Amino acid sequence: MSQPLPPSSPSSTFAAGAPPAGPGEASAPSDQPAAVDAAIRDAFASAQQRTIAAVAEVVRAAQAGQRAADLERALSEAALSRGFSGWFRPPLARVAGVDGQHGGPALRPGHIVELRLMPLDPDAYGAFGYSFRFGAGEEPAALRDARELSHNTCGFASRWKSVGELFVYATSWANNRRRSLGEARAIGHQCFPRRGRAGWLWPYASRSASSLRRHEIQWLNPRRMRGHYFVAPRLVAGAESACFGELILVDGDHKSVVGRAGRGEIGTLPD
């Protein structure tokens, strides 16, 4: 039983009404110099596009009876077949909220599946999260709300915002709808490429840096947004949970959803 995919939404720019400067961008004259060079932008974009494609392959091939560990192996195979060399963080799958390390139920119609894939390239990595309801039928409210939360949280980002404001926004959005972010103390982190004196420690230095509180998207982070960020708020509603994670770039007045044609594609998979 293959899993049908929701169609991608029409692409849109980050800032409504602003003329696009490129795929998924909104730009205006700025006195702030770019912090991310073109080679790094291209490296993250290439990795992200292939990461999204790998997740789409696994979603299409999902079968009744699979467990979370089976889906994690499928994510690994799909990523390695696209030229990735390893993992920034290991592939993660949850079936009905239970990940592969804890067994969990066999996949059957009606289960919500959460996937996260973060594979490595030589200088950057992909970072993508996607959730879906297995089998035919109407998409549950938990998925619709989680997709909307991801869409709005990514759209809230700008160079004028502190990193912690994204966490506050996501928490307030969830609370106002009688949902929560569970026990999460962060909803993502800044993403660092292979560069500089720490390049020979790739990806260990980047992985360690992203785990520091000053680089997490968490409550008390006062730093202004600048660079690549993996934004992945996980919405919890009773026994159900869902997460859509996207890689965004905030660099001066340039804002984009990396690997996407626009913010309207957040929470969707390519055809």
C-alpha cells in the first residue's frame, strides 16, 4: 500500500508583497553585508533538495506492517543512494509517537508517522522533518495544525527577530490552540557549514556548536537571527504528535526556505 502525497502549495515569498529576488526569497535594499557566501548557500541548497527527495521516496514506499526501525533503515538507504556520506544526526522515525529504538507498533492505516533526516555532504548537510497519516482518509487536525505552525514560525523569522522569539512565538501559537510543544526546550538550532580552522573536525565541531544553548532556538536566546537554521517545532495534541522541519536562511534582508520554491511549499513533498 503506497502512501499518497499532498500536493505542493503554490510558491510564495517570505514577505508578502515583496518582489522575489530568487527562488523562495524576499529581498530589499540593505546596509547589512551578507554573512553567508554563495558557495555555502549552494551547498546547503543542494543537500536540502536531495534530503527532501529522499524523505518523499520513503513516504511513497511506506507499507503496512513496517515499524519505526524499518522506516529509519529506509531513510538511510534513500539518503546514501543520493550521494550522502553519513549523518549529522541519525535518521529518526516515529510511528504513533514511538521511535525505532523503542520498538513501537507495526504501521497500519490511521497511524501518524514522523520522519527526520539530516544527512551529510562534504561541506553542508540537509535537515528536514515530515509527518503524515498512513493510509487513505482525511488528514487529521494534528497534522494540519503542525504544518501551519511550521509555516508560520518560519515566516516569523527575520534579521530583526532574536532567535528566542521564534520559540516564544511557537509556544504561544500552540497554547492558543490548546496544544503544546511537549517537553521541548528548543525547536531547532543554527546550522554551521564546514569552514575555517575547525574544518578538519567536520562534522563534529558543527554538531557540537549546534547543541550549545546559544545556538539553539530556545526561550532565552537573545541573539539576532543570521545564518542557516533548522526550524522544527513538534506539536503535541493529547496522544497525537506531528512535526514539520525546514531549513531556513536569514542573511540580512535575504530570507528563504532552503531547497524550496517558496514558503508555500513548507510541509509538503515534491510531486
